[in-house]
Amino acid sequence: MLKNLKTKRSSFNEKSKTIIRDGFKNHTAEVVGEKIMKSFSGTEYELYGFYDDNEKLVGGIVYRNLWGALDIKYIYLDKKLRGLKLGKQLIEKALEIGKKELNCNVAYLSTFSFQALGFYEKLGFKVEFTRDKFANNIKEHYLVKML
């Protein structure tokens, strides 16, 4: 295998995601043990969303349980729906699901300086740290909230 090993750059498609994700999960299980892995490892991402009359997804929040923490990955609302407090509803629902159904005791997310830091702070999230080495003086804020 090593004799003919090559490198190349390619897209991160479904097949490659599966190989990398499964390999990563298997390695983690070997390191921490099956019992810990089964009880605390991450779940697949879930979506809680808003749909229009045509069943078209027009906004939502993507999250998962990762080692007992609610990992909020994305939140999005169609432009027409912004300013209606629907983003707050999405966050609150994800926090509720995280606490009551997924047994999480903390939630975390990240947001860039051009996104919604103030929005998350109003909902009780606290900046844990900020990474500020991006181009154009862009910062990424990592936030946390106890559930």
C-alpha cells in the first residue's frame, strides 16, 4: 500500500466524507473505548426548520449532540423572514431539544464578526474566545451557554 501511495487534491464528496468520518469514529472508539463512545459521542446533525406553504425550507437551525454538548452548526433565515424574531425561536427550540431530549448541559457555536455576535449575546451566550487571524480584520467568536 505505501509503495504506490499518491496524494491529490479533490472535492470532499459523500464518498470521501463517509471514509474520513467512519475512520475518525473508529479511531476515537479505539482510543476512548466503546462504552464511552456509545454514551457520549456525537450524533448526526439534525435540522429544525421553517417551511413555506409549498414545503420549501425557508430557514432553520442545524445542531447535534457532541460529547454531551449542543453543537450549533448553522442558523439561517430567508431575507423575507428576518427581523420577525424567528431566529430567536430557532435558537430557543434547539436549546430546549438539547437540554430535554439530547441531555446536553452546554451549548456552543461560532460566529464571524460580520454575522450575529450581538444576537447570540442577547440570548445569553458568552464569548469564550475570539480568533482574529483572518484576512480583512475578520474575527471568529466562539460562544458558550450553560443549559
